[in-house]
Amino acid sequence: MSRALALALIAALTVPSSAAPAAAHSLLLASSPAADATVPAPGQITLRFNNRIEKRLSRIRLVDARGEKRALEVRTEAAPADELHASAPVLVPGPYRVEWRVLSTDGHVVSGGFSFRVAY
């Protein structure tokens, strides 16, 4: 085996593949209200992830049609370890965006968001 071929083989075996999926990054599986849904004013926002998250270091924010942002208090009591719950303020009809940020079990911070509409 040539030296160049041997070095290429060693490099291929030791360089991590960027195509490998992240082991435990948190992915949002479901929400209430659901993404793109039109609903009556919800009393709470619920987010369910694919794995356990650190609730005390996680955040939920609600953004209204004017771009006004309101941090919601995440409740940490007696909910499954893969869910976040927060009480929603009184919402008037219109579009809203939920923005979330969680600490995954692998130590990475993951964030995302989705929109829904309130109608009576």
C-alpha cells in the first residue's frame, strides 16, 4: 500500500462524519396549540420533545402580531421530563409565535419556534 493511500485511509477513519445525527439534541415532537393551528385562546402552552430536557434552564416566549415579546413562566412541577408547560396570558384574536429554547440532555442548547392563530 502506498504511503499516500495509507494516510488517506487513516484520515477517513479518524475524522468524524458530519452526516452522523446528533445523539440527543432535543427535537420538538408536538405542541399545544399545534403549529399553524387556529384555536380559541389557549390557557397554556405545552411543548413535548423527543427526550428529557432541563426545565429550569428552558424558556418559552410568546410574540404577538406587533412583535411584542412576553416571556412565559415555565412550570417545573409534576410534568413528564420531556415536556414544558407554561400558562398563557389572555390572548386576543390574531397571530402569535411561540419561541422556545431548551437545554438538551447532551448539553446543547436548542431553540425553535412555530406560529398559531387565536380566533373566537
